[in-house]
Amino acid sequence: MPRKIIIDTDPGQDDAVAILLALASPELEVLSLTAVAGNVPLALTQKNARIIVDLAGRQTPVYAGCDRPLTRPLVTAEHVHGKTGLDGIPLPDPTHPLQPQHAVDHIIDTLRAHPAGTITLCPLGPLTNIATAFTRAPDIVPKVAEIVLMGGGYFEGGNITPAAEFNIYVDPEAADIVFKSGAPLVVMPLDVTHKALTSRPWVEGMRALGTPVGQAVASWTDFFERFDTAKYGSEGAPLHDPCVIAYLLQPALFTGRHINVEIETGSELTLGMTVADWWHVTGREPNAMFMGGVDREGFYRLLTERLGRL
Ligand code: RIB
Ligand code: CA
């Protein structure tokens, strides 16, 4: 029985690879994509989500959600993802339609319509949609099987400020709601995604697939990695969001600890920091499986095999 998931996303080249990995994997039933403002404004993240569904040749419904954080102005990341959010390769405008219902209402209705413990939420961007759904319909929180999200950082620090990772930084109030919700949480922070670095041979292997998906993934990675290699001097780009989907498919690829993680929402200096009690010094109740390690070879083997199916 495939695992039912909803992917909440702000595409974003790495979101795109995560979505393609999910759509290529029969172990997962992607009920829908819900777009949120993040890397680029909502008008573009919802359009990009539809472009990705077209590229995969699927009919997965796409919903548009919140166009700004709960209480703060939107911060975007065109400097990383380009003006369109999917820079790297020109792709045709989407033919796949946008669903008329608001993504938050879709999330609420879907969780209410399914038995408890059957739906996993996979947020790949700021947590505005998820937090809004949980606030508007608290009854759905205990029905969530698991939330597996990309966000945060501890040993690795931040990537948008010295203290904060982008997804959490954009909407720290939303992250605070989700991290305090009580829903089972698996977190893929920069500590692990910065170890999931692409390599030249892997990118060329994608191009060598000779498929539209292989070409797109190679081109997106070429574009996306320029930011990280310039900043970190790393060889390759961190494929952040695909770590969420890879965990669902092969959890043994990852290692981490079940610890307490709280979100800074008060200090401007450390706003959006995921304060991870890795050494259990606070006595605060653990609320998240916080990942720190990944089998990079295994991760890319899985990606190559699955993306080769599209
Ligand atoms: O900090 C990395 C995260 O921010 C990724 O999800 C990327 O897509 C952006 O949303
Ligand atoms: Ca993202």
C-alpha cells in the first residue's frame, strides 16, 4: 500500500528534484502539491509546481496556499534560485491547471477525510501553510501520521543569516507552531543536507540519461550549485529538499537523534534559529528526529535510479 503524502513546496530547483523523486517512486502516493511563498513569490511557486508535474507527465493536483508569512513580510531567495525560481533551463508554461481551492482548506479537508495516521506531510519550504491549517483546524493535528520537513540547522549554522536556515527564517512563527504542535516530526537540517552534495560525475550522469527530466535536473543543478560553491567553496550543491523524500524511501540512509528543537522568534539577531538540544542539556521534551548524517553514495544511487524512471 503506497504511503500517502502531501508535498508543501516553494519550487525552487531542489524542491523540483524532490517532487520528481516522489513522483517516480511507487512506494509513495503523492496526493497533491501545495504551493507556498518562499524561494519566489506564490504566483511563481504555484506555476513552477505545475511545470514540474507537466515535466513528470503526471496529473498530481496543485493548490496555491499562503502568499506571505503569518506576521512578517515575505523574504525570497532569487539570488539562489533565479528570477523564475526554476532558472537553469527554459521550460514551457504549464498546461496543468491550478486547483481552485486554497491549499490550506485542501490540507484540512484531506486530513479530515482520511483515517488518522494515513497521511504524511512533507514541507519543503516555509511552514506558513501547515501552521495556518493547524491553527484553523486543530482537530487535524493528531491525524497527521508524520511531518518530514527540510529546515533548520545546528552545527552547520544558518544559510540566510548566521543563525537561521531559509525555510525557518522566512516564517519563524509558523515554524514555532509546527514544532510545538505535537505531530511526529522528522527534520532534515543543513547539518545533513550540506552533506548531500552533488558531484560532477552525478550531474553528467543525469545529462547522459538523455531524457527531459535528466536534462532539467542537470541544468537546474548547474545553476543552483553556483551559489553554494561560491559561498562555501564546496564541490557540488546541497540537494536539500530531496533528503525529505529519500528518507521516506530509505530511512536507513540517514542518522540523527530524537531531541528537543525550539524556534527563536524573539531576537532579531537569531530569528528563525532552530535551537537543537543535541546534548540533552535542557531537559525539555524531545519533539523531533533531527538528522545529522547521510550516506551520500546511497542517496545519489537512489536519486539516479528513480529519476531514470521518468
Ligand atoms: O535552505 C534551503 C531551503 O530553502 C530549501 O528548501 C530551498 O528550496 C529553500 O526553500
Ligand atoms: Ca524548498
